[in-house]
Amino acid sequence: MVRVAGVIDVVAMPTFAGELHHVITTKLPRLVVDLRRVTSMEAAGLEILADAHDLAVEHGGWLRASGAGQWLADLVRATRTSRPLDHYPALADALPAYRPSIISPR
């Protein structure tokens, strides 16, 4: 999981893109980007998320955004982007479900 906070603007975008690239290529290509603490994001931030999604898929994984609320949907609609971005309203919804195995008694 990558937690993002504050404003994602032209100053922050290189760091944002670099961190997503680093996590996907060196750690795990299954990534949840927690946007609950983002106060605003420029349209180019969507491209960074979409590029990171594509990179994760290339590496056999996925990228999910969570917690952005209505502002992300509004930004996607305003930019008319058609690039894929899986968004979940709550962080728990974006995380894969891990269930302990059930061992049946014999």
C-alpha cells in the first residue's frame, strides 16, 4: 500500500510517479494507493495512476485506488479519460481478502 497525502501537483508528480514505479517494480505489483488524505490532484495525476496501473498489469499485478471520494470520479469525468483505474470508496474494499484456511476435523 502507498499512502498519499496533500496536493498532487506538478511539484509532487515526479515523486509520486517515481514511488509508484519503485514499489511496482521492486516490491510487489499488487498495489493499493490510499488517497484518503489527498486534498487535491491535478488531471496529470490521473495519468500517473493509469501509467502505474499499466505497469502493474505488465508485471502480473494490479493497482487499485481507494478513499478518494467523489473528487476522483469528478476528475475522471472532467478529463474524459478512458484509461483504466479501479477505485474503491473504502480502503478495506480495495485490499484483497485474506481468509485463514479452514481445516475440517476428521
